[in-house]
Amino acid sequence: MTIPFTNDTLVKDIVNELPKTSDVFKKYRIDFCCGGNIPLHEAASKKAVNLDDVLQELKELYQREIDRTDNLEVWTSSSSSEIINHIKTHYHHPLMEELIQLTPYVLKVSKVHGNHHPELLKVYELFTEFKEEMIEHTEKEEKDIFPLLLKLESMQKENKNKVIAHIQELEKEHDYAGSLLAQLRDVTSDYKLPAEACGTYTLVYKRLEALESETFMHVHLENNILFPRYM
Ligand SMILES: [Fe+2]
Ligand SMILES: [Fe+2]
């Protein structure tokens, strides 16, 4: 596997290519924002960190992202328990991690740039609402609804009706999460960055946009492949 960056690639270009790499740089206290205009090897030596360690982590992160690209067709012929495991591993766990990791960045840009760009205050508000909704929704799926779906075969008819009501409620929550993402897209004018946007600003827009496309795939898998089996 070849990763699209080397020791000589500028730190800011690595973050632009794959915004999630900012977590690795943050861990090693490498500045990817205003000081990101230097090659990776120089940034590593400035912070006296082992270049190979950093590269290895970037490589693993890149591989994980490649593995995550989903062929949805495969799932129509898979068992429900396979789909549920896939949803938990590839969507729920990364989503929970991303919501936590992204929070301080969204807060930071809204505080630092909110005066000149009031839409960033709205971005923070919408992101926080999306985060709270998705944490609660995902917990409900994992703790209550998915186990119910897996038990469904042995159930009486009236219990099956209850499951349908639960699924309809989840679908409504998906619609609401989708409307928050639509509002985020709207207030950011399709994630259009101002010319003077700094690294953190850029990172927030790129990661929010990635969060949107991951959520669309995630919801598609539940709404259109998993849930119709029980309706
Ligand atoms: Fe889910
Ligand atoms: Fe869901």
C-alpha cells in the first residue's frame, strides 16, 4: 500500500488530503494550523519526535480510511447480524470517536472567528445538537433496538408490531439528524471557506463535510437495507 504522502510532504497538505490526520499531529504536538507549511520531517525534528512513529500512525490511519469505503451492494445479501456488526464497527464507533475529537475544534473556530463569521456560532450550535442527538440515537440502537431485531424471528405478532414502532421512531430521528446536516450545509454555503480561513477553520469544514457523507451511508444502510427486513 502506498500512502499519498512522504517525509517531504507539507504537514498542511497531509491534513488537507485526509483531515483526520490532524488527530495524529495533535497527539505529537505538531502544529498543522499556522505552522503547517513545513515538510513532515522538519515538523517531527522540531518537536523531537520519531518520524517513523508519526509516519506509521499516518499510514495506519490512511489504511483504515481505505478499508472503510463501503460497497453497499454487498450488504443486501448479508445476514442482519453481519450488517449490525458492520454498522457498529464501521459507523457507530468511528462516529462516537469523531464527535468527541471534533468538538474542541468546532468550539475553537466559533470562539476565535465567530465575531467576523457569525455563521460559525450557528455551526457550533447545530453541531452540538447533532452530536447530542446521535449519541442518544446510537446508544438506543445498540442497547435496545438491534438486540430486538436479532431476536425477532422467535417473537409473537404483537411484539413484532412494537418493533415496527421502534423502527419508525429511529427513522424519524434519522430525518431530524439529516435536517441538522442540511442546515449545517446551508449556513456554511456548502462548506465554502473564506479566503483567509486558517488551518483549524479548514479542518472543521472538511471534517463536518466528511461527517455528513459518513452519516448518509450509515443511515442508508439502516433505512434502506436493514430496517425494511422487519417492516
Ligand atoms: Fe446507527
Ligand atoms: Fe440510526
